[in-house]
Amino acid sequence: MSEEFPETPETEETEPVKQRKNGLYPGVSDELAASMKSGWADTELHGLEPIAQAGHTADRRAALSARFPGERLVIPAGRLKTRSNDTDYAFRASTEYAYLTGDQTEDGVLVLEPTADGHEATIYLLPRSNRENGEFWLDGQGELWVGRRHSLTEAGQLLGIPAKDVRELPAALTEATGPVRNVRGHDAGIEAALTDKVTAERDEELRVYLSEARLVKDAFEIAELQKACDITARGFEDVVKVLDKAEATSERYIEGTFFLRARVEGNDIGYGSICAAGPHATTLHWVRNDGAVRSGELLLLDAGVETNDLYTADVTRTLPISGTFTPLQRKIYDAVYEAQEAGIAAVKPGAEFRDFHDAAQRVLTEKLIEWGLLGDLSVEKVLELGLQRRWTLHGTGHMLGMDVHDCAAARTETYVNGTLEPGVCLTVEPGLYFQADDLTVPEEYRGIGVRIEDDILVTEDGNRNLSDKLPRQADEVEAWMARLKG
């Protein structure tokens, strides 16, 4: 990685770029500065068509406007975060901002200014880096270092929102009057400009609204989630094909294999991939992925591709590394499969959100009692006391969308105590986990973890499994793996 950011010549338009302490160039000559100002072709793009979701984002902003009439609404994208010294993490725009604009660039801010009949939306962005003062080649975020940004005119055409220079926004917000709401936690500069104009309670109401607005997906979102699931299925196929290489190395070979598919066909992984082999499968969020992959054990792979428009899948399959389940592995796997089947069947319009969880937990509890792990207690008593949770551990699913745990700020009464309706997308993911040090279960159970997870869309007449391209039933899993391994 190159590391030269020589000092920018001072002008009235910019502060000099901070020079690296150990940079090799002491400065910029007048002759070089003059050379860099000229001889560049005009690259402005003209006649751009709006992005595919522009109509949907306009509808979302209209709904937001109707909910908060007469109030200024400020929704930031966020800023770059330092990974180490002068390197940054890859930027991911805040979900609220991307949901309302379709834009994904750092430092962006959507502002809805109240008008007599609603709101006027403006998106504030960084313009193209300046060529007159040398910013484009001297600044660490200049065009020649990190790539070309859209001009404000181009951005306005693509997003269907008038665009202005975000560097002017803090001063404008400082002078603004009237009620204001801001989505907090993404842009400290914006928050500082609004510090005396907002309250935590009012800002939280805005965040909750934007979370609940995503509970029901529109047609664009459903198509994106289907795309995410389809790519994810191909990523799982990739992993099965290289299990021999993973056995020769570690879980990281699995992680890297899936990541390649995510980056080639999507934007990224939607969350840290869980590539848990052997006893690591009993750790719910095993993302270290540095363990051994051994034939005869199980691989619990929980991974999802995030599309270029930031919608993620969330799928889990538990696979026999050898290609064939042992009798005990199959017994445990079949129990989880039966529980998932019961859970999926409970997902339908008008059902309570909790119904699929209750259905799956009942099946798992019946199996645990059948296996002699809960004494002579009844199913009802075990569920009342929650004793099955020693081995089932987690809830059976969650909302899914732009965040892997989508709509997390929604009110309890609209989420876990809410009612399902068409357009809701959620996961159904029961599991059984027998820890390696659990002395309450037979020794042969210890170190076995099984989870099966699919992404389920509520439809008008029931549900649709968006991730059904991946087999779930044990015999089908074995046949699928044999076919992929050749």
C-alpha cells in the first residue's frame, strides 16, 4: 500500500493536508502543483437513470414524512472507522440511511425539511474531490487514492433526491430552528451540531419508527432477499466441494471459500461466518474459525451473503464432514429437522410471532424427554420451567433484512408479541447443543451441535422458504454432498 500524502499547497479553499511524519516528499513545488491542475479530461456523467430502488425509497420517505409532520428529520450514513493507525474498516452505510436513499457512501446525510404539505428531501454528500487545490491527489481520501466519487449532480440523478455539499450541513443545522429528530450513533459531527435541538426520547422514536417500517418488506426487498439466499446456496456448495482442503488446513479454509462467493456475487458477508467444526458447533457464534476440520465430525456452517443493495441471507446447515451421518449424529439431526418443520409450518399470516418458536421448542423438548435427559417431567412442565434451554439455548428465529437481526429497535408489541403478515421475512433455526463438558448427557452426545436455519417469507396463503435450494432432510443432505464431491 502506498503511503505518500505530501502536503497540500495552502489555498483559501482548504487546510493543508496533514503530512505523514515519515513521508519521503517534503512538499509540493509550484511547478508540480500547476501541472496537476491541468490536462485532465471532463469525466462528468450525463443522462443517468435512477437506481432500481429509487421509487421504493421515495415511498419510504413519504411514509416517514407522514409520520413526523412539521419536523426536520436527519438521517446520517456514518463515517469511516479506523481499523489501525491510518487504515479504515470497509465502510457500510447505516441501515436507516441506505433504506431511505439507496446510497452507500460515507459522510452522507439525508435531511427532510418540513414544508406546508410534507417534507422536502435533500441528500448531503461529499462532492468530487477538488482538482484546483490538489485535494484529488494529495488527500488520503482524494480521488486518486480511493477512487472517484459521484458529482452532486450525478448523485441527484441516480438517487432521485437533490444533492448538496455535506460540508455545509453542520453550520446549517446549528442555525436551524424548530423541532428536529436525528438517528444517533452514526455521525458525531452531526450530533454535535444538533446537541441543543434534539432529545434522546424523540430521537429514539425516530429510530423505532424506521425499525418497524422494515418489518414488512416491499417487492424490491423480497427480490433482494431471494437473491441473497440464492448466492448463499452457491457459497454452501463451494464449501462442500473443498471440505478435503479444509481437513488439510482448518475452518478458515471454509470461511475463505464462502467469503470468495460473497465478494464475487454480492457486496460482502452479512455477518461473521460461523464455520464451526466438531465441538465448536456447540458455541453459538463461533467466528474464530481456527479449529480443525475432521472426518467423522459435523460442520455447522452459519453464513449469509449480503447483496450489493445490503440485504442479507442467514442460513445454517449442519453437515457430516465425511459425507455420511453416524447413527447418533443422524438421530440428533433428525430431531432438529423435525423441530424446524414444525416451526416453519407455524409461519403464516395471522399467526403470532412466537408461534413458530413455541412449536419448535415443543418438538425438541419431546425428544430430550424421550432420550432420558429430563427425567420423568412432562413436556408442559419442562417448557414452563424452560429446562430444555440447557441444550436449545437460543430463540428459534428473528426478523431478517438489511440487518441480519433486522428491525431490532422495534417495540416488543410489534415484534416478538406481534402478529405475522404477508411480507414479513424471518429465520426459523432450532438447534441442539451438547457441550463437550456437559456431564448430564451421555458421553457420546458431548461435543455435538446441530442447527438448521432457513429464511422464511410470510405470504398471503402461508409461507415461502427463500433458502430451499439447499437440502435439509438427512438423506437429501448426504446425496447432495456426494454429488458435489463427485
